[in-house]
Amino acid sequence: MREVPMFDGLSFMVDERITVAAGRDGDLLVRTDPAEYDDLLRRGGEPAHMGNDRPMGRRWLTVPHDQLQSHGELAYWVKVGIDSRNASR
């Protein structure tokens, strides 16, 4: 694992792939398994956007900082990002 500054925050790479990125505003960008995307939206994730409101697709979600107030919730979303490495591309 390594940390890399990007996306106006700090990204965490596992096996050279971004798993999550912490934004300066406290939100978390999370790599997802597209097959789990709808369930993760119901869990509190939001569609991720890049730049001028360009959607990033079903492989990425943003989790608002108010959804990350407990260690358990943060751990859940980090695990989602790590587990997405095993999803088909």
C-alpha cells in the first residue's frame, strides 16, 4: 500500500490501483465493483463526478464526510475499495 497525492486530496493505492481517495472536504472517493453499485448507493454513497460534473461511472462512488463519522463506517468503505480490486474490469 502507498499514499499518493491526487484528486485534490490523498489517494491510497493497493497493488498499484487506487482503492480510496480522501478529499480535502472530508469526502471519500471509493473504487467499487460495478455489480454492487446500486446497493452501495442505498448504503449512502453518491455517484462520483470529476471536474465539470462529469460522471465517473459505476466503478466510483463518493461517500460524503457525514457518512464517515464512525470508525466502523470508514472501515466499511475502505474495505469496499480494497475488495473492488478483485472485481472484473
